[in-house]
Amino acid sequence: DYLVLLKSLRINLPNGVLNPKVIRLSQNAGIIQKAQDIVKELESLKLQFNSIPRLGCRELKNSLSLKDNGKILELTLMIFFEKREDSLEALTAQWRKNVANTSCEFRFRDKYQTNTISTPAMYATTQTRSWRHLEAGDNLPNISAGVTVNVRDIENKDYADESALWTTSSPQRFGKYFQNPGDEHECLKYYHELRETGTNKRVRYTKGNKVDFGFLSGRLDFLAEVKGEKSEKMVIECKGTTGDMVGKVFTKPKNGGRHAHLNETHEYYYQVQAYMYILNRAAKQTQGFTSDRAVMVIRHYHKNGQEPRDFYWNYLKKNEAIQQKIDELRVFCEEEVLACFLAVLNLIFQKDT
């Protein structure tokens, strides 16, 4: 039933997370009480549903803190809802259309036949035969193929003239990414030219690989697949700053070297740990290469292009304690948090008999 309702509401849950256990948990009195708080926000049209509910790896550190403090309500809001972007008139018009929709096996509870509530646009057509065979699927980690990076192109690429990037201002912490579209590739070029992988190993780079496991989701800047005596997969995370990250994300070595001292309490550190967690769970599933370390390359853009190509880098080792916490968070989101969302749906809709 929930699969049909979610399909009708165009909400795309991750494969395999919907199961009898979480449905039973959604009927827990404590969970229902938290769901009622969310429904009140929907009644006042302050929230909208996320059509693709996911927890971005970049939000991991904050999410771990919420989980450790049992903040089911806050995590449910973070994953499944967003603050209202559409106008009140548009949400009200959408509610009227949904109330009039009789093609779905579900209908609004009596209260919401006459009282406005924020809901997604429902399918307006009668269900197709395929809806009778909807399945939850398997809850497995997934790494998309990404786009192969031509190593020769990277080697032949010139670095941007940084003095030409200062014609417009940009947010301090984000460097000059929008003025320099080749920023990430230049970070990769810098790391590649270090020849850290050695000369007796073959390296293949891909860009933009999407990583997912349960509600956890992210997109890699680059993934290096290193083949040799010890093969591995390695995330390459690229950051750019005009100065704000210095002292927060990393500190520069005092000896004038290029090895960044990475801040292991920063959200970016946790973001990369989440990527490694998903890669290693996928490797466990497929007997593929594991990921015991990642690389962070940080580029400091200086005013008017002074000190060009000011790159810093270092490895992040897999942190077993954080990996365990990520696993616990993933399960928490697939159980208590998803249960809270199902309870929200159950308070708004009922089976049409």
C-alpha cells in the first residue's frame, strides 16, 4: 500500500528501505506524536515534501549529532521536507487538485477534504497495471560509473591565469570556482603531477560518480582507481578558497611545504569519510577494491592572482570509529526516521475503500 501511495505522490524512496519492520514502527505512539508536529507545519503550509528524500554526505557531521541526541523529528524534516518555496496560492491550488483526484487507491482523511494541507502533486491518471507489481527492491550501496577523465588531457592542460579571475567578487569560502570552470580539473592535475601513485601502477580517474546507500547520498569530485600490487579506490575531493578555509578546514605547514594539516572535526572531513564508507560497503558486496584513504586537494586563491597555484593536499585515512557511527546513522534513518515519515503520510491519507 505504501509503495502505491508513494508512487502516487511521486516520492522516490531509496530501494529496499520500505519493509514490514519500519511500517510497524510507524504505528508507535512516540513516533506518531513527532509526526503530528510535522503535520501541523504542513497544515500551515510552511513545508513542502522532498520528491527525492536523501541525506547528503555533506550534512553528515550535523546529522550524526542529531542522531546521537535522538532527534528523530529534526532528521525527518531534514531528509523528507524543505521550507516552502512555492506560493501559498500554488500550494492551495495543488491541494484542491489532489482532493478532486479519485484515480488513486488513497484519499485524504476527512479533515483534509476541507482543510488545506501541503502535499506533493499526485498522479492525475488511473494507475497502470505495473503499479500492482511494485517492489521495494534491494537496499544495496551503489556507485555510478562517472565520466572517464582523459589523463593526457589533464597533463596537457594549462593552469588558469588567476589574476584574470578577480573581475567579480565571490563568496569568500568558495574560492573562484564559478570564474574558473576548470578549477576541479586543475586540482586533479596538481595531484596527478605529484606522482603519488608511483610509476609502476595504472591509474584511471572518473568524475562525478554518484554514491548512494540507503538515504546517504553524494557525488564525488573524482574517483581514482589504482591498479598494481595493492589496488585501491581513492576519493579525490577538491576545495577552493579565497582564505576563509585556512585555519578552519586546514592549516598550512610552517616549513613552506604543501602537506595540509586537515581538521578532522570539520564537516568536510566527515563528508569524505561518508564517501569512503559507501565505497567500502560496495566493495564488500562486489569483492572489489577497498578504500582505506582519500585525498583532499585545497587551492588558495589570492587577491588579484598573487601567489598563483597555491595548492595544498593530504591524505585522509579511513576512521573506523566514524565509519561505525555512519553505519548506525544509516540504519537509524532507515528505521526511526523513515517510520516518522510514514506516520506523517498515515495522518494525512487513508486507503480508499
